[in-house]
Amino acid sequence: MTSRCRINVCDEVIWIRLNSPKILKPKNKLMGQRVMEKIDKTDTLRTILSGRKYTIDYFQREYRWGRKQIEQMLADFQNTFEEFYKPDDHDTPEEVMDYGFYYMGCIICTGGSIKKLIDGQQRLTSLTLLIIYLNNLQKETVEDEDLIVPLDDMIFSKAFGKKSFNIDVEDRKPCMQALLQKDQTYLPMSESVQNMLDRYQDIEDLFPDELKGEALPYFINWLIEKVLLLEIDTPSEDEAHTIFLTMNDRGLSLNSAEMMKAFVIQHVAEEDRIKVNQEWQSNISRIKNASSYDTSGMVNTQDVEFVSIWLRAKYANRMRDTKRGAKDEDYELLGDKFHAWVSNNARTVMGLAKPNDYKNFVLTEMTRVTDVYLRMMDYGSKFTTGYEEVFYNANRDLTYQTMLAIAAIKNDDTDDIIQKKIRMTAKFVDDFATIRILNFKKANWNTNKYQLFHVMQDIRNADCKTIGMVYVRALRRMGMSVEGITRFGLNQFSKRYMLHILARFTSYVNVLMGNPSHFEEYVDRKRQGNTYDIEHILPDKYEDYKDGFADLEDFESTRNLIGNLILLTRDKNRSYQAMKYSEKVQKYAGDNILAQALSSTAYSKNPSFLSTVVAKYGFRDIPDFDRQSIVDRAEIYLKMASDIWNPNDIKNIAGGWDDDEEKAFFKNEKGREFTIGYAERSWPDALKYGFLSASLGGSGKSIYNVQVGDTVYCYIAGCGFVGIGKCTSTAVPMKNFKVMADGIPTPVSDASWQSEELKQKLDSNKEVFIGVAWKRSVTDVDDGYWEKGMTTVPLAAYMLNDKTTYQKVKEHFGYTED
């Protein structure tokens, strides 16, 4: 019996006649959908790719999927796989036989031994990139050889000693070979191949950690045996194109945005419908006109993407749990079938009860959200003074900044308030992502979605002060800080971010000196002319430097630390490679300021560098570069990082708040732990009056990060740790800080000090004080505690990611939180 099968392809719905009684109901999803039983006439991914050869017409060989498509594909795969996989209850990969399927649409090709792909090359290319990644990953991480899944035949085949790829496109071969061999020196020769390389790096970055380790063999087996595609073979290329055009006829169905519009207008008073329809169309047209990215042969979906982001930001209250069998909640339902969610929740969740509510929903809310969405697009594509962080985030594909900004902004916010909320949001995302990256943690949405979703709920339609406190609280809860930069280096994870990080430092110094930022030039790898590359200061000449390193492995790992890295234009990076440092350092004098800083010439006749940069961060020329030089440069980067990614800037943008407001807002917040460096200051008076202080002339600004309730460990260089206390008041200038002298609140500068000499040395215009209730201490600094293996950082105030040092100090002083 012949029946018709309804199939979702490229966000469109079509009918194909199949000899099967089964009916597949599509979900209008970009990638595919979950199904429990195998659909007749479909093939598994293994069958589609193993031992088959595909070629692509020259006129459609461009591979154009973007990061968004890769992220959604991986998220869909993860969500479906985790419905069946039990992390704490699994035995062997044979269990995957009983897992459910995932249907990914159809491909159209001509028949024959070498099939010509007419539709589906974007998906098959992306799936091949994923298979290559998984093949490399399992060979690196799976210890039991019996668990390694054979994947080579899904990528290439060999005949008479010659290797040929299953998707056989001539100009892609060098790229595919480089990915298989993990050759990081490969340089692509075309935009399409560069895009393939970029998408492979996206897979490396976005592939969920939950699918690694024990789950990896299970996931690979599920992917190749449970992901389904329908292959439509035709006798001729003409017939294949006819089917392709029929399937992509955009008049066949409405997308979710169009169906939602019809629902909304239906509930508007008849006399207002024309106006509401025109406003909706105007907003969507503005978004589509501003969207420059190529949709890779897929149906134009900017309207669907926009409405999904809008509704998730404003109305999603729940997110799907990770446990097996969990159902899609608001967040997921607003991603792929929001028109149905809106019709079910318009009154109860969205507050749309009367015709006028629906009218204002479009004329007021949609228009306001469209304006914000377009501003974020504009700031993300063009470096704009005051909104630099939006551009920085867009450069790292941190697209969730737009959803957070929309969530924060209310319909009646003034433009001044909107500006503040955008700046705070972009600053939060920049700080959050950078801190994670510097600690080798992924910064993408899918990895951090539960934490970020709760942040989004807390800032929704809130005032600036509340939003600022939510952001600062979230950053404090991270359990890590920029201190991770001292161990940050170039590796498989960080290679996609290192150019950005180095560009941030270089542009930051440029601006401090009163010069243009040049950040856009540093990170633009596609611009005409000479692009920038990462330069290793210490040459790759182990024999010349082996006396300073334990072995070759130690030398290579140390060379990749950030203290050994700067930016250089590609031509200079290539030409300097064979030079010794003593030769290169002379050449650096003509490069960007962080390269110049290695040479003595930067310190003569350069007043803006000396007064604003050297004095603040301790740069110095380095005639002989060695291991210690790498450590010293990393410490300079740390000092700059503490200023660039300082959460206190969010507080300033918000307009500030006092200690009592913060204490009430953070009342359930566990205090953090800070080391406070307290050199060349009076310790007896700090003990007597209960304070610590730092000068804003150096890294003292970091003391503003210490908040009420935080534990402070006072460290004096050369003496060790001398006290543990709790912060009782946040940093204020010396003239505003008061202590109890003879029972009377007295300005600290007027109080009697045991060391008047050291008090007089303090610059009252630069010194800032925090209040401290001391819990454990020594009176004589010579009794300070220090032992080998403990960690300190050359900053006034900082958190250590590794808590071993704090634990040792507490044990030494006999201190517990109780």
C-alpha cells in the first residue's frame, strides 16, 4: 500500500510518497526530531556515509553552516541521547540498541557508484566534521580499545594504497587531511574551506563535556546507528533538481513566526489589525534587512530566530531538566514551536487577555525588543565607543548577550536606562566568559545554560541596581577568577581564544596611552593585507635554552604559557621564527606596544607609556628572556586582567549601592576568600583598628572586589601570612574611613597610630581602606606563616582558585568558619 510521508526539510514541510503506512509528524525544527521507532525507507548515518562516495556540483560547493547551526545540532543530539543514557546506570554500549532514534531529514542525490549531492551537503559535511572530531577524541581518551568505535570508513576509503574521502571535493582534501592528522599548521586557501576549519573548531569548543568520558562510546554508537536520514535517489540530475525545487517551495507552509503573527492579529480588534500587521511586518523587515549572514541554503529564518530569542528572554520560566525522560519546558518549547506555546499561554503567562493587550504586545513590546535586538547587532558588528564589550562578546560568538539584554529591558525604559542595561549585560558576559576561558572552561550557552538561565530570570524587567547586583553576585559565585591567567597557555582549547585575549591586552594599553584601540584589526583574520598571529617570544630552540628547563616537554609547555606570547603581524611572525631572542628583541621595537615593551627603546622618549603603563603594571625591558621572564610577564598580564575584567565596573555602571543594600541582597551568599597583600604599612595599627588598605597607584584597585562577609588572609611579603579576618566594610578612600578611637568614631587619618611614620607615608588621595574583624592573627610580623608550595600573586587583593594555601593558613592558625 502506498502512503504519503510528511517530512521536515530545511524548515519546510513536504509530502513524499513512500511504500509505508507510517506517518512522521514534523516539528518544524532546523535539524531534525526525536522518534522512538525507525522510519521505513530511512538509513542510519553509518549506512549513509560508510563506503559510499558523494560529489558536489561546482556551483554549490560552498560550505556555509555557521556556529549557530553547529551549536543547535550538538544540543539536539545531546538532548535526545540523554533521554535514554543513564550516567549512573549503564553496562555496555550494546544497550544503545534500545535507545530511540533521531530523524534528520532527507538528502537528494543522483544514483550510481558516485552520487552527486543535490540537497544535503551542508548536513553531511557537518556530520563528517563531527565524525572526524569524535574519531580523534576517542583515540585520545578511550583507554579500553574494545570500546573504540571504527569510524574511518565513514570518513574515507582506501584503494590500491590511495586514500579518498567519502565526500569527494577536490579543494577540501587538504583540510580534511589536516583535521584527521590534527595538523595545526594548515592554512586554508578558500573561504569555504576556512569555514569548514572554523566549524570544526566550533565542534571542539561546543561538544558537551557530559558526552565525554564514559559516555563517549555510547554516544558514538547512538550517533552512527540511531541518527536517520532519508536518501532520495533519482535517475538523473534534472529530476533531482526538480524534487529539490519542489521541496523548497516556500509557499508550502508558514513558519512559527508567521503562525504566531496570525494568532496575535486574530485577537486584535478588527479596526487595529491593519496597523498591527504593518508594525509586525516593519519590525521583521528591519531585522531581515540588517541580517548579513548567509543562511546556507536554508529557508530564511531570521524572523523565527528573533521571535524565539524575544519570547525566551521575556517569558520562559522553566528549562528542561537533564534527567532521563525529562520533558521540554518553556525554554525548549519557545525554541522550535513557539506559536503553539503562545496560543496555550497567552493569557496565563504572557498576560494577554484583551484585544488591546495583543495590540500593545506588537506596537510597544515587539517594537522595543526589535530596537534592542538591532542595537546589539550593530554594536556586535561595529566597534562602538561605550559598547566595546558587545563587540568583544560577538567576536567570541557569545550570542546570549542579546537574550540577556532583552530580558533586562522594560517597555518603558528611557534610552539612558537602556544604555546602562546593555553596557552592564555586555560587561557581565565579557567577565563571565573570560574568567571561564582563563581557567580552561567553556563559555558557550549550552555548557552554562542553567546558571545563565537563572540569571536571566533574576534580571527580567528589573531596575539597574537589581540587575547590577544579580550580575555581580553571579560572578562571585563562579568559584574562579582571572588568577587562572598565570597558568593559561596555548593548547587545543585555548587556541580559538588566545588571539582575542592578547588583542584585549594590547588594545587596552593602546587606549591607556591615549591611542586608538586597534582591537578590530588585531582579531580580523579575514581583512585584506597583513593579519595578526600569535608570536612565541622564546624561540623554539630547545638546545639553546635547555639549561633552564627540566626536559623538552617542560620547555614546550612553558613556551606556550601566556607570558611568552604577544601579537605580531603574520609576515613578521614568519620571518622572526628562526631568530634568537637577542635578534628578535631589536625587531620588536617597531611593533605593537606589548612587543616594544621587551626592548629598552620603549622606555626612552615615551612619556605616555612610562607614566600610564609602566608605573601602573611594572613593565621593564628584558635583554635576556628565560623561564622567569615568562612568569614575570604573566604576572603583568594578571595585573591588567584584574583591571580589565573587574566586576566592580558593573556596580559603577548601575550607579552603585551601599554595603547594607548589598548585604541584604546577598544575605544567603557564602563569603569568598581573598589574599590581601599588605606591604610597607603598619600591621600593629591594622590589628588595633581593624582595617587593611592599598594604594590605587598600583594594583590597589582590586581591593574594591572585597565585599562584606568575605574572608581575608593578610599576607606581608618576606614575612608570610599574619592574620585571618572578615571584611566588615567595603573599600572607601582614606579620608572617608573611620575607626573607633577611645570609643569615638574618628577618621583614620586623625587617629593616633603606633607608627605615625608609616601613616604619614600614605597618600590620602590614593589610599583606600576596608574594615576587618580579625579572627586569628600574630602581633609580630616576624611570626608570619609561610611554607614551600604555598601560592601568592603580585596583586593587592585576589582570590586563589586552588584553595590549598588558604586551607594550610587556617590549619596553622587553628581557624574554622564556625
